[in-house]
Amino acid sequence: MHVVVDRFIELSVVEQYRRLTKNERYEKNECLKYLTERQWKLAKLQNFSLMASETNDNEWQHDICREIDQLQGR
């Protein structure tokens, strides 16, 4: 799993037991921003992949799949 995901989950669990420090709140917010941006990129690539599939553009679809794999850390 990605280090940002791990840290976000860790801070979310800690937050259930105590109030986060100012630095921890900042860190959690930065993680959320990163994860939100990453999810939007993934959704866009998945839509492009569908478009490539529907237009039978295999080269484009392979490029998109490589980008998806890279984004997901594979």
C-alpha cells in the first residue's frame, strides 16, 4: 500500500482516540489533498481507457493502462 494511504489511515485511527496535534491535522489534510488528486487522475484515466476501448485504439489503451498501473504503484 502507498505510504500516504498508510499515514492517512493511521492518523484517522489515532483521531478516534484523541485530538490530533496541529502538525498531525496538517499532515492528514495534506494526505487527503494528495489522495483526492490521485483519485481524480485515476477516474480520468479510467474514462480515457473506456474511450480507447470503444474506439478500438489499442495503443492508446495500453498507454493508459501503463499510466494507471504507475499511479497505483504496480
